[in-house]
Amino acid sequence: MKWIEKVSLRRRLSLPIIVFTASLFIILQGYNYVSTYETQKKNLINRVKVLSNGVSINLQSSLQSNDKVLATEILHAFSVDDEILQAVLIKNDGALFAEFRKNERTIQEPEPLVQEKITKKGYVIGQDAIYVLMPVALKNEKVAQIRLIVSKSELDTTSRQALQVTLILCCLIVVFCYLFISKIRHWITTPVTNLNNAMRGIIERGEFNQRPEVTTQDELGDLTLSFNRMAGRLEDRQKQLRFVLNKVEQERDFGKQIIAAVQHGLFVVDKEGKVLLSNDASKKLFPKIASETKVDVYFLDILNPLERNTLSHILQTVNEIDDLLVKTFDGYTLQITVRVLLNKGQLLFSVVDVTESVKSRSQQKLAANVFKNSQDGVLIFDSSGSLTLINPAFTDIFGYEPEELMNLSMQELFDGHHFSISKELITESIYRFGQWHGEVLERDKQGEEFPLYIKASKVIDGDQHGEESYIFIFTSLFDTKEKERLDYLAHHDTLTGLPNRSKFYQTANKVITMNQGSVGNIGLCYLDLDGFKAVNDTHGHDAGDEVLKVVAKRLEHSIREKDLACRLAGDEFVLFINSVINKDQLAELSNRVIESIQQPIYYQDNILSVGASIGITIAKYSDKKEVDCLLKEADSAMYEAKLSGKRQYIFHNNERMFTKLN
């Protein structure tokens, strides 16, 4: 029955009236028609049967005497009834005994099927006539039967008259229904339609100028009048609302400008966690918001926090909170501030990405913890040489209290036992190369001597306008494994990995001592790089460090496994060759070294180029020359090579110079 809900009100009101009236008319007229027809039929059958009973009594004598003429005359008694068309007297054996026909009309005999029904029921109403069968008894014994054919004209007339009455009544009912439905339309549907059109004008188009006319004084009239009053008030309120909305729109635009200027991600979220509003900064912070196609976006799905329950509790309890740090599965750290809006049940979330700042603070804390918990003593001096920081390990190593060392200057640091022997070397190395490391003996507060490995570095702070700081790290050498590790550090250059000056002296003295009674030669090549200062000045110290490391590798590849390549200081290197056959061997080596060093060096899309000047000296084992003497001879030859044009080597032999240009 859903279809009836889609039709108009007029049709829904008219249809029940039409259906009810038609149904009532059909039922009443049907009943009247059937009852009239049945009454007429019953009267006709009864009349025929009464006449037949009288005739059958009169036929008994003719049947006894077998007088067909008398029987025929008796059957003519049926002529008194205009509806009886034929009467036939049939004996029990089926033989026709007598017959009566009105006006000698030929009447069609009933079909066998109809005859069977007549036999069972006593009469049958056919399409053209009524067939009646009446028995004739003699001494209570059936001896014959009268079969009558009765005209249906009387019944047909009755039917036609009933149909005529029905048609007349139907026309009257149609006229009545039309008039009644017209009134219903005038009284109900038209006012409701006008009222509906006025409402739709207000709802769909915002038009208040359409007012339905009051046509009745009933409830619909009152409803129409009330609607017109309501529409008038709504129109006044609409004007006020437009004015207020214009003001709100201006304030909203102003608020949008402010929100757009805020760099924090802002989210308005309801208690279920659904995002109602968000600003442009939030879309930059979480790019997936802009690509989200779902209608409903939830705040926790955007953040993807590790501690989801904490934020869920804030949403459920509608609590305010300040500077809550939340970590996400994406590896970010977010700082969240929550405020409850005037519309209860809604929260304003301010989200800031503090991943880098938290990481920076963590690194600072880690560095502070490393500094505090380091097993090595650490002192930090500023550019003026005043102590700025000291860690607990230093006081533990030396037995001093921090208050006793607060006024310690960097120069006073070099006044310890045996430490002052290397004072000039240490200060020169720090100021010239920015670092120094070595092993020393020092005394603690009680005066007991113990070994230390000290590493000193100069640090330039770019964020503080190039301000310099000096860091000293003190490592106790009581631990054997630590001593072995520091022994390597003490005898090798930290930048290039080559043996340092200490290792060179140790190795050279050992070779000379072991081979004093042997026959053979040792060679020493002193190298100084040409153009290295220009690399530092043009490309910076990092580029210079890269040059030193590459040169060190090339020197290692140029000598034999039993020879030694060392870095003395800065850009000065020495090759200790054991043993040497003749000068040609050292000449070939020097040529290879010079060619190797002057090959291009690639650093950060830059091509760096340096050369080398080499001074060479040869000595026999039996000469028992000291290492310092060999070093001075080679150094002197190297300076001669630089003065002679650089990027070449010169031999020093006794007081005479031998030169071979590259």
C-alpha cells in the first residue's frame, strides 16, 4: 500500500469515498437484483408446478384408458399460462404419449446433459428457456412424467428492469460523488495545497511574499490564518537574522584570518574524537588530512599516538591540559594543549611538532650525562684560559674538591710534576694545530705519582661568533687494556692514522741500536707539502684534513711493509727506509711519492692540488748517527728543495748537496 502514500491528498480523500460508495452500491444492488430474480424465478416455478399438479391428476384417467386424444386435450390446459411453451407427456418406457405446443412453435429439445440435471433437480434454467419435469402417479406409482418448457421472457424482463434501475442509480451516485469531491477539494485540498506551496516557498526559496487566502471558517481556516501570522513573524526574524549573520560572517572572516596566521595545528574535536574543524597549519603538519576522502575523520587516527588511551581519556572527560608531550608511531613528538570550547562537548586541540627541539634537549641531556658520568676527567677552559666546566671524574682522579679548582687557569694546569717538561710542545701544538695528545706523569692531591693520557683540543663555536674553548680529557692509565689502547693513540696521529713523532723516534732508535755492528744503510726522506696553506685558506680546515688523510694513504702505498711513514706535525711527513741499497733506490721512491702526491684530490665537488718537497739523507749502520742528526740533515735538504723551486727532492751527504729535479 506504499503507492497510496505517494498520491495527492485530493486523491487520497476521493479514493475512499469512491471505493466505499461503489462497494456499497454494488453490494446493495447486487443483493436486490439477486433477491428479485430469485423471487420471480421461484414464483414462476411454483406457478408452473401448481398447474402441472392439476393437469397430472386429470391425466390419470387418460393414462388408464390409454386415450392419447384425451391426454392431448388435457395438456392444452397449459395454454392458460402464457409462459408455458411446450408440455410433453412421456410414459415410463420413454414413449411420447401426448404433446402440447403453444402456437405450434418449434422448441429445441434440451441436451442430454441438461436432461440429466432436470431428472435430478426437477427443473433447470437454460439459456433460452426453463425446463421443468413433473411426475404423474397412479395409485402412488409413477406411470409417466410431464416435461415442460417455460419461457424466460418474464425473468429476462425482470433482469432488464433491475439493470435499468442500477444504471440510473449509478449515474446519480457518480453525480453525487463528483459534487462531494468538488466540495472536498474546495474545503480541504485547495487550502492545504495553497498552504503547502507557501511553506515550500519559505523553505526552498526563502520567499515570504506568498500568503494563502482564508476561504473557510473551520480549523483549516484557522490554520491558514495562523500560518500567515507565523510567516509574517518569520519574515521579520529573517531580516534580523540576515543582519546578525552578516555581522557573524565578518567576525568569522576575521577569526579565519587569525586562525590562518597561527602556525600551530588547530583541531576542533567532539567527544567521539571526530574532527569538526581544522586550520591550514594542521594540513601542513598532517598532509594526509588534505588527501582524506572519508566524510568522518577522527583526531586519534590523524595523530596515530603511541599512548592512545591518554588522549581518549581527555576526549571522554572533556578536560583541559597544557603542554602534553605525545609520541607517534611515525616517530614524531608532538606538544598538545587542550581547551574546552563554550559549546560543551567540543575541544580545541593545539598541536606543535617539537620533535627536533625534544631531540636537541635529549642530546643536550645525553651530553650532560656523558660529561657527568664519564670515567675520564674533563676540564673546559674559555678563550681567556679560565675554567668553565669540570666533571666529577677529574676530581675523583686527582682527589680535589670542585671548589678548590674553580679558580684554576689553563696556564696553571701545566705546572704539575713532569707535565711542565712538555709545556712548550703542548701549547704550540694546541695553538698551531688545534690539538695535542700524549702520555704524562702527574701527582694527585696527596702527592702520589700516576700515569695519565691527556688529549687537548681547541674548539671554535660558530654560534658564538667564533669564540674558542679548550677541552682537556684526562684518562688514567692504571688499567692495562686502556693503557694498550692509549699506547696506540699516543704513538699514532689521530687524523691520518700514521705513526707520530714519538713512534718515529722509537722505531728509528731501535733499528739503529739493533744494527750497530751490521753492514748496510738506512735512509730518511723529510717531506713538506707545497700549496697546503692555500687549500686551508681557500677551502677551510676540513678540506685540509682531507688532503692530509689522502697524502698519508698515498705515502703508505709508496713504501715497503718494513719501511715507516710518519706524520711529524702539520703538513710535515717523514719516510724511514730500512734498509737502503743505494741512492737510486731513494731517488725512485721520491719520484713516485712526488708524482703520487700531486695527483688531484676530490673533495665536495672541488678538485684540490698539492705538491711535495723532499729532503733525503743516507747513513750507514756503523756511523751510529742519532735520529735527531738524521732528521736535521733531511730537514735541511728539504728546505733547500723548497728554495730551489719546490716539488723536487735533494740529497744531503756530509757537507755536499746532490740535487735531482723532478
